[in-house]
Amino acid sequence: MKGLRFLIILLILIPGGILFAQSADNLAFHIRGGVDVPLGTRSALFNEDAAWLIGGGTTISAQYISPSLSFMYFEGNFGLGFEPSQAQVLTLGSIGAGTGFDFRIGDRLSWQLGPEAGGTYGVYQSGDSAFNPYYGGRTGIVLDLSPSFAITAGGSYKYHMGWDQTSDSFTDLYQGVSGWVGGVFRLTPESGRQKINIINMEHEPIFPVFYSYYESNPIGTVTLRNGENSSISNVDIYFNVGEYMEQPMLCESLDSLGRKEEAVVDLNAIFTSRILNLTESSKVSAEVRVDYTYLGERFSFNHPQTLRVLDRNSMTWDDDRKAASFVTPRDPTVLIFSKNTAGLIRDMGENPLNLNFRIAMGLFETLRLYGMNYVIDPKSAYAEASDNEYFLDYLQFPSQSLVYRAGDCDDLSILMSALLESVGIETAFITVPGHIFMAFSLGLSEIEAKRDFTNTEDFIFVDDTAWVPVEITLVQQGFLKAVSTGAKQWRDAVRLEVEGFFPIHKAWEEYQPVGFVSGSLSLLFPDAEDIIDSYSQSLDAFVSQEIREKVDYYNQKISLSDNARTRNSLGVLYGRYGLFDKAEEQFRAALRLDRNAYTPTFNLGNIKFLKGEYSGALGFYESAAAIKPDNALVVAGLARTKFELENFNDAQDDFIRLTEISPELAENYNYIGKTGNSIVRASAAMDKGATYWGEEHDE
């Protein structure tokens, strides 16, 4: 009986040792019961005088399938058999171990084949007992009904040896084959199979300023391998950075993934603006989650990961358009600064000179008075950073530059672009080797720009739009110097074919501006009178520079042959640049030379209109209409003036006539055709449309 107790202890300890030595997720318990058929010379089936008859028994095994060797199994087992003989029954308690191959056939079926060996404790009814070895093998099929349960059937062969004390050697005790059926039980739904394996994960550091970019552009990739026993379906891959995301993002859904099949998945993320609070780089916890269906049941697998999130001011120059994310036109600090200046410029009265140009000039002069300075950052100078696309540069947000009152060329270009964009003026970055500056749009086509400006040599024409380059680092040297320097740098770069031109609005399609708000900042805004004086001086200098050659040209012609046409051309030149008194003087001189001249009469109406003297303007427009009643410019002048005099019905009648004469010109004054809307009237008070001059092209 001591030997029997020893056998029972072994039967418990060996499978238990396997269970705790290996991961429970890869274990399955097989319980098999069947019929034993004796073989050989001692089988009563073949020799009626032989000992052994048909018996039976059961086996319990703990089986482990390695994830790295999924085609093999390892198991420990114990069994209990009852083998009747002609004389008495032999009870066999066995304990053993085996290994073999596990061949997968389809999604649910596998075939197993392998040897085993161990020891048997045999007890006769008479009480005689002995412990002897055995060996054998088995084969069978396993049909998975669910992840936690399967049925199995097969056969096995065992050869039990007995010790012959007479010959002092082992002899044949019992051999036979068995046919059995049984069940396979897994401790948990995950047991007895391999989960999803993350075999590779690649990712770059996260740049907070591009947090919206990562929604449609991957942070990195993850490579999945299906290590399950069969294919899986409805595979959903999620990515989550819990601290900076409201919820995991579904990156991809796969209909199915075959056994041992791999898939590379892009990892995207929808970050919240909280990520912009990072002022220093840090490591954060992230997780890849895979949900999938296996054999009709839903499972989830989580893979933790650590990511590096850089500070909010970090950027690399592998794509120059990235800097557009720092252009934040809705920042309250930016809006306060820009709209104060733009309001002062608009309040100075009508000026036919391009409004975008005048506002840009005003903002530039305001920055100069504010004390903005160009300072090279020795740790992250643009010249060094732009030469290495992986160099981490530090860029300031516009509100930060306003607080610091200083910045590198990239910082000041970002600031000026944000100020202009906040008042509706489109901007662009210009890059040349080792340097970046900016440009703003006049909102004019090339033809319109060459009509409105005498000298367009310093303009850039891209996609039939006129742009003005500004070397913003010269903020303390004046607007005209900044424009001429920027234009020269552009021309030199074009000649060498090294220029880069990146409209901010196009860049925003890929790299959206962030909602960075630095808090409520109190800026010491320059005095309004100082801004107006500085702006006026800069504007006068520009106008003088622009028209000097043309004025000399017309005056020389007048000295040789004074005539109404030349006087009118000189008046138009003055009028375009807002020199209304000088323009009026020339138009009146033209009328003295030719009382019936149409163009100076019409242009005097323009001067009165721009000065806000609408009754006087109407008189001149009516005089011009008496000469050319169907002239589109004259009809437009009548409609505009009557609208300002609140004679809306007559204004609308003239506008309807204008749409018949020149639909293209009428588009500039659509507000007149909507006089029944008080909101439209209020809007028209701010924007009265373009003013066109009567010209006879005296060149």
C-alpha cells in the first residue's frame, strides 16, 4: 500500500508541476476514456489459453503548446486502467510524459502524433504489486468547439514491462492498443492557444504642435502576427495615449487575419489640446489594443508602450510647411495687437492704395514702435536647423514673441504672418538656403497689381496672385527697406533655383494651426498717435519713391506741350496713391484746357467720393454722364454715390443698368443690389468696393 500512496502523490505532483512551470494561457487539460485491446502472444483474443482480455481505462493529461514551437506539444499525464485476465484483474496506475507534433488542419481541427513513456504501478487482486516502466505512443484529432472547449478522439499503443526475478530482467507484462474519446478543457478562454503577437513597433517622437496632424498621419506602425491556432476575424486595432486622448482611436479594422499571418498597421491618434501644456519633453504611457473574434468569441489583447512627447515649441525642418502650425491667427493676444493697428489704418479715411499693403505697412511700423527685435538663438538658429532635417528647432508662438519682444528669423516670420492672417490677409513663408522670411498677398491678380502700382519689380507673382516679400528681421530699419531686401533675396534665390514659396493657407491643409493660448497677456501697445505718425511717414516715403519718376516724366511732357490728357494722367497717378489735393489740381487744370473732357470730370467725382463729399461727387458723375451716359464707370459712380446718400431706390436702378452694361464691373458692387438688407448696408459702410479711374493712357 505504501507504493500505491507514492504513485498517487506522483500523479498529482507531475501534472501540477507542468501547470505552474508554464503559462496557464498555453495549457489545456485532456480527459480521455476508452477501451484497451491486448496484443501479442499473451492476448486471449488470439490465444484462448492466454492471459489478457479486453479492458478499459481513463487518462488525464496537461498539455502545453509553445508559442515559439506551435507545431509541437509537450504533456504530462497519468492514467488508470483495468486489465482483466483469465485469473484476476490487474489495476494499472501510470504516470508519464510525452511530446509530439500538432498539425493544424483548417480553422478548428488539428491532428496530434507523438511518443510517450513513464512508469506503471500495477496491483493484482491478490495484493501483489510492482512499479515498472512503459513506453508507447498516441495519435488523435482535436476539434475545437469554442476557445475553451474541444472534443478529441484517437488511439494509442502502450507496452508495459514487468520484472522477472527468475531471469533478473524485464519481460513482457502487457501490451495493447486503445481507442478513446474525450474532452479538452482550457482553464481560461485564452488557455491552450497563442494570442496576438506584437513582433515590431516603430514610432517617432510626438510633436505637440502637430497634434491635429496625427489624426490622419501616423505616429508610427505596429506589426501584428496572429499566433492563434486558426484565423481570426473582425480585428480592430486601437491606439491610446491615455493622458492626452479622450478615448482610444480605432486605427484599422481587418476582416480577417490568417494563422501566423502578419499585418502592418498605421497608428493614428486624436490628441486633445492638453498636449500643448508640455513645456519640457517627457515620456508617456501608451497602449495598443487589439480586439478580435476567435472561434465565435470576442477577445482583447493589450500591449503597453512608452512614447516620447517633445515640448510644444519643438519642430524639425524636414518639411518647411510645418512652421504654419505655429501661425495662430485666433490667439487673443495676436488679435488684440493686429486689430488695434488695422482699425487705426481704416479710421484714417479712404485711400485708394491697396488696403492689404497699407495694413501690412501699419503692422510693421507698430512692431517697430513696440520694440520688436531680431535676435539669433545660438542653440537653435534657423541656418543650422534647416541644414539638418532632423535637428530639433525651438520655434516661438506669436504671443510668446510679443511677450519676449524678440525672435529668430523663423519666429518673426511666424509672428508677422499670424498678425496679417488675423485681419484676413493671406501670407506665405519664403525659404532660401539658411534663411526664412515671409510675404503677404495684395489680393490682386498680376494685371490688377500692375494697374494699381507704378513699380511692381519687388512683387512676387505666383498663381496669378501678387505677393509682397518682407524681410521681417529688418523690423527696426523700416518697411520699405524690409520689402526691397526681401525682393532682392527672392530674385537671387530664383536665379540660383533654390527658392521655396509656401502659402500658409495651403500649408494649413496639412499642418493646421493649433489652439495655443498663452493666457491673458497685457501688452504695452504703442500710442495710437505714434503709430499713425510712423505709418504716415512710411506711406509718404513709399508714395514718393513710387511716383517720383512718373511725376518727372509727366511734368516734362507738360512743359513741352500742356494738354488735358497729360494733366489727367498725372492726376490719376496722384489719385491712386491717395494724394487727393494734388490729383484734384491736375484734373481741374485738364478741364480748363478742355471743358468737354470726360475723364477729368469723372475723376473729380472719384476724388470727391474718396473724400466723403458725396453731393459734390454726384454732381461731377452727372456731368460725366451727360457726356457718356452709357459708360460703365460713370453708371457705377452714380450708383455708389446715391447709395452713400441713402437714395437706395435710384442706386438700385443704376446698379441694374450697370449689370446690363458690364456684369464683371457690377460684381464689385453687389452690395448696392441688396439695399433692403440693413446688415448689407452696414457692411458697405466699411467696404465701398474698388475705385476705378478714367484714363486715356497718355504714356
